Amino acid sequence: MARIVPGFSRIIRSGALLALLIALFFLFSAPAYGASPKKKEGVYHPVTKGITLYRISQAYKVSIAKLMEANKLSSPSAVKVGQKLFIPGAKVVLPVEPYAPLSLSEKKKLEQSLDAGEPPPPPAEGSRERQDSEKPPWWGKELDIIWPIQGKINSPFGPRGKGSHGGVDIGSPSYQEVKAAMDGEVILARHTRTGYGKVVILRHDQEFSTIYGHLNVIIAREGEAVRQGQSVGGVGSTGRSTGPHLHFEVRHKGRPLDPLPLLPPTIEELLEKASKK
């Protein structure tokens, strides 16, 4: 009979125990044989004519960035008719209104509003319009909005000369990238005959719109969806302008609002606030 080396049997037993533990680990950590992997919660929405990523985003209340990530899209415009987009977190397929471009008369009226020179007068006291405007749906809520560019405010919102300035002028070198302040869709992108020169106008949720004027370069195209932070053009000095800058407006139901209280504080403002504590 072969002689067993002292302690060898103990090594064998330890090795067998270790192998058993490893086998048990993989047995209980691995999914059961034949079991399907856990599916992500969501639905697939079919893309039909006129349906944009922005429209889907609004219907399901999911940001364009999340939809792009979930569907591995390179841009908000990279959707095709017949494609099925995964909507994370959704439980049922919802109806989505297709994009409807502005009519020629609507575009003309919108361009005329740019050259009006001042915001429309406030509604009369006690009118229904004034009551509605006192507490709009976004009142008291933090808007998901970012600065289109970083720079010094050369001309604020409000009275200017004999008229009123409907936005803010942000100083900047020519061709600096101008970014969309919020998710939206492009309703106007052209070289207008107004003082705004080359302009891009985006339509957003809750009847907001943003305007980017005096551009040198227009990147955005009418009818396309844009995500927050996406380039829409480059800073310029087209139209009635004395130098390169961005004219930026925020409107609600067509009425200009002061953008500064809606935008996040700048680094300079945060440092100034911290120094006063």
C-alpha cells in the first residue's frame, strides 16, 4: 500500500472544501438555468412621420439626453421613420403629436415681433390674462435652463433709451459656440431682415421660447430637435449691432421675461455671495 505523506490528506480536504465553496458561490449567484435576464422597465415607441425626439421627450417627460443614452443615438436628429425607440421608465405607449412647422404668416408675425423693439404692454388690471400670468405653471419652480454662453452682460433686460430691451446682450468673441438653453425644437433659423440679423428661435415646454440673435453662423435647422447644451450657432454681429455679442431672450407665451432670475448663478455671483458670509 502506498504510504500517505503526513498532512497530505488535510491539504486534500482543504482543497475539496475550497472547490465546494466556489461551486456553491457560482450556483447561487448565477441565474437559474433557462431563466431570462431581468428586463429594463420601459416601452418601445414607433417613430412615424413628423415625430421628433423632442416630441417624444415631451410626451413621456424624459429628457432628450436620457433618450439618446438609452437608444445609443449620436444626435437628437438621428431618428428615422420606422425605428422603435426605447422609453426608459414608461409603462404604456403614449400618443405623440407630430411636429408642425410654422406657416408663412406665423413666421412673418414672429419676425415682426423681433423688430417690435419693446415687449407688449402688460394686461389690464383684473383681466383674465393678467390673472393667468400672475401664477404661470412654472412659477416658484426651478427651470432646467443653462447659459447659452459665458460672458459679461453688456446690456440688461428692461428700459433702454426710449424703448425697452427684451433680452440680455452677452459680450463674446466672434464665432464662440452658442448652446441651446433647454431641450426644444427649432421653429426659426435664418438670416432675418430684422435688427436681430441671423437668428435661431427654439420652442420649449410650458409655452417657453428662447431667442439667439446676431449670430455669424447658424448650425440649427428648422424642424429639428435639439438637446440642452447642443450648438445652435456661433456668436456674431449681424443685424443692428455695434460689435460681436449674443442677444439672448426668454419668452413665455410670446412675452419677454428677464432671463437673469431664471438662469443659474454665475461663478462670479457665487464667489461674491460667499465673500459676504
